[in-house]
Amino acid sequence: MEKKITSHITKGLFIVLILALLDVVAGIWDFKLASWFRWIPTLVLFAAVIGSSIHYGSQNNYRVSFGDLFAYGFKTTAVVGCLLIFYTLLSIFVLFPETKEIALQQARSEMERDGKLTEEAINQGLSITRKFFVPFAIAGALFGTILVGALGSLVGAAVTRKNPVSPFETNTK
């Protein structure tokens, strides 16, 4: 019986579901914007991409190359990035519409605490941020995901065991 290989789309969807669940729990319990929580989704994504690459290698009996593993991890990351755009929009407009105002209030208090900016400069900066909040959120979700996923793909490809295949053997993938 031939072993089924889990698709990068399936793994990407699973990772997004985990990240979305984590975000919803953080939003409900009001620690979504806490400084200690900001790195948790990043670490989860990093570990999940590494894990998906290792799992892909094991499903192929480790008869894979570094490039195969990296490509699989990066394709998984691309799926996660695309789906996170939709979740980000859902989160901003439906699930947690107050997030925008809370983030702007936090930004104002941090700028005021610094004491280096005038009230006019603070208001101007917040006005620009308010106007471009959604594009900034989408760009942050996409580029942050791609960066962390690329690093996770590299690490996953590096740490996964590989059984070299002779070029004279038939490929049994």
C-alpha cells in the first residue's frame, strides 16, 4: 500500500486554524495586545513549519533533499500567509473591531511616554496610522508570516534527516 503524503495545503490550513484559535482566545481574554503575548504566534508558526517539514521528510522515508524540504515548508508558509490575510480582515472587521482603537490608544500612550514628540506630531502620526491601519495589518501579517516561515523552512530542511538516494535508483516518491 502506498503511503499518502499530507498536502502542504492541509498543513497550512491546520496551522492557520491553530493561529486563529490562539488569536481568538487572546482576544476574548484581553491579552491580545499584551507585550508578553506578541511573540507567541510567531513561535507557534516557526515551530509548526519546522514540524511540517520534518513530517514531510518522514512520510517520504527521509528520501528527500534539502531543497525538497525547504520548498515544502515554504509552500506551507505561502498557504498560511494567504489564509492569514483573510483571517486578519475577519478579525479586524467582525471578531474584534475594537482592536484598532485599542492599538491606537497604546501607540499614543507610548509616544507620550517617550516625551520626544509634540502633540501635533503624535496626532499626525496617529491620523496616518488610522487611515492605513488595515493595509498595515495585512502587510504585517503577510510579510511577517513569510519571513518567519522562510526561517522555519530553512531550519526544518536543515534538521530533518535525509537518506541519500543513488541517481541510479528509481525514485519511489
